[in-house]
Amino acid sequence: MVGPKGEYDMLHIRPMLGFLLLALLAVQLDARAQATTGTIYGTVTDESKAVLPGVTVTVRNTETGATRPLVTDERGGFRALNLPPGIYAVTAELQGFTQAKRDNLTLEIGRDVNADLALKIGAVSEQVTVQGAATNVELSSAVAGGVVSTTQIAELPLNGRNFMQLATLQPGVTVSRATSRDFTGGFGSTQVSIGGARPEMTGYLLEGTNIADVSDKAPSSMAGVLLGVDAVKEFSVQTHDYAAEYGRAAGGVISAVTKSGTNALHGTVFEFLRDSKLDEPNYFDPIDAATGTQVNPPFTRNQFGGTAGGPIVSNRLFYFGSYEGLRQNLSLTHLARLPNAAAHNGVLPGGTFAISPLVKPYLDLLYPIPDGRDFGDGTAELRHTDVDPTHENFFVGKIDWQLGDNDSMFVRVSSDRSNATAHQDHPLFIEPTTTDTRYFTYQDQHLFSSRLLNVARAAINRTNRTDDFVPTTTIPENLYFTTDPHFGAITITTGIATPGTTATTPVDYTQTLYQFSDTLTVSSSRHTAKFGGDFQRYHFDGFSYSRFGGEFRFTSLQNFLRGTVNRFTGNMPDTDTRRNMRQNYVATFAQDEWRAANNLTLTYGLRYEFFTVPYDTQGRVAGLLSLNDLESGPQGVTPGSDFFKNPSKLDFAPRAGVAWNPFGDQKTSIKAGTGLFYQPLTTSYYRGTTFRVYPYFAGVDIRTVPTFGPAIQQLLAQGTGLAVQKRSEFIDYDAKQPYTLQYHASLQHEIGKGIVAEIGYIGSRGHNLPFYSDPNAVPVRFNAADGHWQVVPGATLPYPSWGRIRTRTNVARSWYNGMTAGVNRRFANGLLFQGSYTHGNSRDTWSGGLIGGSDFENGAGSATNYNHPENELGPSSYDVRHTLVFNAVYQLPFGRSATGAARRFVQGWQAGVVANYASGVPFTPFIGFDYAKDLSSDPNPQKPDWAPGFNPGNAIAGSPDNWYNANAFVLPPPGEYGNVGRNTLRGPDLKMVDLSIFKNTQIGRQNLQFRVEIFNLFNRANFATPTVDALFNADGTRIPSPSRITHTATTSRQVQLGLKFVF
């Protein structure tokens, strides 16, 4: 069945494909290696290349002594499945032949390593040894992706020591620059988009268990980093078409493993120091009036700790532990736009106005007089620098136990606690936040035979966060708008800094995720099959405020001074936002890897995923069965009913891939794959809405506001109706299931000793993606005469007794096409390098996250037209057309012939580099007020018209003071939406080079490493997108300097000094 633009309707064909694949799998045997392990395979031959069955093969982990005995099959083949990453040796013995050994095999996470061996006629006591893998080309896996190795994690420069940054070394992976002030800008700031998928569609696994945060983003902390880099052995990034054993993610999967103890005691002790005395000032840091030079605000960061691992019982029982502490005082410069001194006296460019006595105390108390640049509209700039303290403590402990030749298990516990205080652009408010994340994982592995293996896991992922928003000055109680103890907010929509918060603070929530999984792997000479299941239980407990203190909105500074309110948003006193949500997720899968020929491997599988509809243990959720019933009484909203109808009952996800070595020389591989991937509607989907659903959440909107200040309480006391309208958020009761269809093809070739080059194509289509809008807006229609959408003349609100009805419907779509190229040389002989280039094009009809609104500074909180989402089609907010990344580690060949004291100084130097280039992210300038008179609760998405002669190609001016030409945009005809498309303009590009210089000094078997890491080596100012997205005041006059950029996307040049003792 063909849908719009000739695309197949996957909702109809996926059950058919699913049952077909299940039938195929019923007659096959098992699948691929675990996310946390790898496979060593090979063929044993004699000198004439004839295969040798019945050969005894032993695979041995040289670090722990663990062995895996095997016997070659009738085709001379062997496969050692589910081996943990490490260094291995493989030996082969057969009576009448010399023993053959392949040593120093590096097995990485998720990889298949070839270990072909050739036996010569002779005595078994004789041995022929070869070094390393037979090839570095991936010959059997069809998955698109790569591995970040132990060397890269340990030796490349890392700003903030956040190893998640290294995910971008792989083609097709980008980190959104529009999510925070910099790459280490705060909680959840690392938002990774893989293959054009939304950041919340990326899966995060630690030793096979889900560690995504409550918003389905990368696990993080208040420092904006994921600590414990010294505890991570390596991690893989699967960008497209991963196997059926992986799920719960419609994008890519990032899977990491922690280090383990070995037979040798090993570990590290380290201290890393950052200090502003070593750094360059940020572009926006203040200038000292006396000297005329920039002032570098104080900044100190200490990261310290250590690791230790070793044997408790040799070859059997091992321990590993790691601790890392962070103490940071970071000064940031903020630019706030505030009423100037003249405005405090009622003097504006348009005349002198009497300041309302209701407004006067707020103006004097909450709006400091700025002393910076005057914008000529009654506002000026206040530049203030504040110190944000952050404390964090990270710990991990792990026990590995080889119970016998066929049984092993491990237990790992992790804890990460942090607290921070962040200052805001408005100088009188701060945001104190705490996080507490804990992980527990138990795994048991049993080898029934060399061909039958079972892995069982149990895990707990617990995340707690508290967040508040408090004034740094005393606000008298008689100035609070409501009886709530938290001050509300005053919003002036022309870009003036807002005192107070319009967000959901304070918030306090805890998510506990219980996980159980089991996987059975069976292998034969031609097949490796895998069958398994996964159960996850979600407990989400907490509360979140939403404008409990009330928000007054003004459309201009003049209206604020006069006390002319545009809208009030608040809550009735009986609002209840405490929730105790529960939900289950269940998945099963079957998959097979069929080695159809010696140079051809086919993989295919089927996954089925099902989740239950979330419920509150106290019944405090409601389903919106029909928008049309909202005005006819309570039957439209059914308290205690299902939040939404379950769309997951037919979530069959087929996957298929092929890997072909066309010349049989192990130097070339052609891979292709496709698959269906679902995004379950779990906590991140409903978390925000569950706190703000009617009737338990008694929110109100007042569109005609007769007063300002605490007197609003008298109006609230009258109850809801046409004057005080109800306000709520809902999820479409007939919610559809989000999913992506992915496909890729690539060519990989070994172009030199250990150097592999790859070129490929990756693509995806997203369907039924979350989309936010307000259906309670005046209806619109298309005006064919001028090509604009216009408000229907004379029409009124569809639901007059309601204000905002922010509703999530899964109707958005996405399209991604990308060309990737890369070259990779694994670490050998002192050199490692990797380069990747991605030319991507990501388009969608909405980029806002599952958590609601927009996750990006360059996106709007809602769409313009609820009933016509196709009109929002444009570049994704995380679309980066060009990405180029290069990294290398090089042990400098100095002093090899030196002796004595000179040798200790000149030997042991090494360098590491990470270089990035990324083109600019898109953004949209908005009108800034309800120009079309559609009475929507969120006027920001209304877009302007292009001025004659302007287009995206000539609208960019390119200066941080004036990034785009505001005169390129004009107001559309009255009552109409403009013709400027969503995400039409592009922000600045990014260029970064990070460099590290290490000096290694051997002390016996130990190593003392002195490290100098320089971030943003060339001190390039990488600017973010413009801060103010509004173009016009409510009277139609232009807002001065709307295209000014006020912060950077990365830091200036910063230097980190480190000392690490490795034993």
C-alpha cells in the first residue's frame, strides 16, 4: 500500500513481514554477539588451503586467563561467542601438525575478529605464531557504526573528561549545539543525534542495560558531563540498522562496557586542574574600563580520583573500582536586556508615560538599571558575571567471577551525585539543582556447550533530580502574585530578561527502572542464532510546578510600564501535580546470522515490543477522548481513564542485512541493511504532560486581565468560566506509534597495512513522531490568492471556556539522507588515526522532543498550525549539513638512541588531537506577538513574510552583532501567517581543534604521565544562534538588534593540566 509521495504504509506491511520472518527463523539457528561482547572466529586450514575439521582450538583471554575450548566443524570453522573485550590468543592443535597460534588479538565491543590459522605438517610440540588479526575489515557484520577504543578514550583530549563527546568521532553522529551554552553546559546538555534521528531516540546501554536519563537523553549530571572516563574500557556507536536484539530506540545505540580486574594489579591515580589564569577570555566577557582589556572571569576546576583492579583469586575472581570527584567554580558572563534609566522614569522614544503605581515597585526591585549598550527603544544591556559552583562525586565497583570453565558472572554498582547553582541572564535569580543517579547490574553467563550459551541480566537504574528557581534578593510577600511561596514571572515578549520562571520549577522526581533480560545463543557451522526477551518496569514519582506563582505577559515595554497586561497564566489553589506513574515494557526477539558462503553473510531478525499504558497509583490522570466534547461537560475528559490508547500491539520490527566480501581476500566488504525501529511511549513521552493534565491540574488562562499584581487573586477566587479559562495539557487519545524506517549501504576496503577506508549512504524516514500545538486557536484556511494561510474572518475560539489546550499528537514526520566517508587506523606501532565526513540532510515537520516543547534554543515551543503540520516542513533543528572530524594519537619517536638521564627526558612524548568542523544549525525568526489574531496561547511560532528581493541566500549579514538582516522580514497581510519557512536561516559554523601533549616517564613497570590538554587551540569564537527570536513589538515597530548573538557554543581557549600515575 502506497502512502503520500509513494512511500509504503509500514503500518499495513509490518505484521506480514513479521510473521514471514518468524517462520524463517523457526527453521534456523542463532544470532550475533551481545552489545557488550564480541566474537572471535576463523577457519583452520593446512598448507594446501584445505579445511581441517576436528582441530582443537583454544581461545584464551591473556589478561584474566579465561579460556574457551572449541573444535572446528566439518568446514574447518570455529566461533567463540560472547567474549568480553580484551586481548586474546588463539591456538590450534591437531595430531600430525605443528601447533599454530595467533597472538595479541584485540577484541572490541560488538566486533567480530577473524583469526584464521594455517597448520603445517610436523610435531605438535612445535609452534608457529603470528601477531594480530587476519584483517581489520568487518567481514560479517552488516551494522553501520564503529567503536571508540580504549586508546582513544584514555589518550585523546577531553574537555570536562566527558567520554560521551567521543561518540561524534563516528560518521553520522552529531551533538546539537543549540541545546545549551556549551558542550558542558549543564544537566542533559549532551544531546546526540544519530543518523538524523531526534536526540531522545538514541539508546544508551552500559553492559547491556538501559542507562538513559528520564528524558531518554544521554546520562549526565549537573556538570553536563558523564564522569568515570577512567572506568570505561570502550564503547560502540551503532548508527543504523542494528540487530533485532537491540530495541527501545528508533535512532542509534551507544553501548559501553566498564573495565574489569585482571590477574595483574592495575590502576590509576590522577589529578586534573583547570584555572582561568591559563585560559583566554570568552568573546563576551567584560572589558576593564581602566585598561581596555578583557577581564577573564575566575574559573577553577579540579577533577581527581583513581582506579584499581586486580585478582582476588587468580584466574577466577577479580575486582575493579573507580572514584572521580569534581569541584568547579565556573564564572559565566550573561547579557541581559533591561529597561534603561529613562524607562525607569517613564521616558520612552515614543513619549513620556505615567508608570502604573502597580508596576512601580516591581520595576524598581526586579529591573536593575543597565549600564551597557543602549538599544534606542527604552532598553539597554546589562553585562554581569557570576560564579556557578558545581560539586560531583562518581563511584563504580565491579566484581567478576569465573565460577568454572562454563560459568561466569559479574556484579556492578555505580553512583553519581552532583549539585550545582546556575545564574540566569536575569541577574536576580539563580537555579539550584541536584542529581543522584545509581546503577546496579548483575549478569550470569552459562556455556552449555561450545555451541549453546545463555546470558541473563538483572539491573536497576535510579535517577533523582531536584530543581528550584529562587531570587537572590528579598521580594516582599505583598508583591507575590498568588498565595504560593514561589514568585511568579513577568514576561515582556520583546526580549527583555524575565524575572522569575515560566518553567516547571521547582521540580522533584525519581525514576526507578527495573530491568530483566535473558538471551540464548545457538551456533552451527553456518548459523548463529539468538533468541531472547527483555522486561522493564518503570516507576516515576515526583511533582513539578507549572506557573504556581503566576505569569503576567506584556507585549511591549510601554504596556508593562502602563500595567496593560496581555495575558495571565496561573493555577487554582487546589492544583495537584504529584504523580506516581507505573508502566511496563516487554520485548522479545529472534535473529539469525547465516554464513551462506565463505564470503557472504546474511543477517535477519524480528523484534516485538509492547508497552502498557502508564497509570498513576492514585488515579490522577485523565484521557481526552474527544476535543469536541470539551465544552459539553466533563465527559470530554475522563478522570482516572487511560492516558491514551495503546498503539504498540502490532509493533513487529523486522531487520535484515548483508555483508559480502566480493573478492574473498578479506580486504573488501560491501554491507547493506534495513529495518524498522520503534520508539516506545515511556516516561519521556508523558512526563511533562502528566503533571499538567486536567482536572487534577487546575491551570487557568485569563486573556482579558483587568489588573496587575496580587489583586489577580480576587479574579481567581471567582472560579473558571469565560473570563478565567481552564488550561491543560493532553495527549491525543488515539496516539500513534512513533517509528523509523532505516536503510544503509557501504563499501569498506583495506587501503594499507591496518588502514581501512569506508564510504557509505545512510537514510531514514520517521513516522508518527510527537508534535506539539494548541488546538484552541481560531480556525485558519489557505488563501490561494496570495499563498498565505489566514485566520477565518469572524471565527472564534473552538472552546471558549478554555485557554491553552497544549496537545501532543504523533503526526510529525522526518526524512534523512546522508553520505559518509571515513578512514581508520587502529593503534599500532605508536600511531592511531581516524577521520570521518558526513554530508547530511535532515528535514522534518517538527523537531521538539518527546519531553515537550522544543529541546533546542533554535526551535519554537509549539507549531503554528495545529491542523496542518505539513506546513512546518523544514530543516530539523539539529540538522548539520557538513561534519568533518579527525582524531589521532601519536607516540613521538624521539630519543630512541638516547641513554642515561637524557633518555628519561627525551623519550615518552606523545600527542593527541581532535579536530572538528560543523556547519551551522538552522533557526527561525518569529514575529513575536499574535499578529494573525488566532488567539493561540503561544504566539511565538507566527512567522513573517520575506521582504521583496530577500531570500535565505542573501539574508545573512554574518556579524555577531547583526547575524542576519532584520529588514529581510516584514509583517504579512493582517490576519495571515507569513511565508517564511520554518528553520529558514543558518547560524554560525563551528571549528575546533583540541590538542594534548603527554610526557610518559617509566618508573619500573609503572608510568607517570604529565598531561597538557588545550581546548580550542586557535581560540576561535564559535558563536551560537541569535538569542532574541522576535522581530516586532506589538504595535508593529521593529525590535532593535533582534539578530544579535550573545553567547558562544564552545569555550574560548582553555588549558587543562593533568598528572596521572598508571600502575
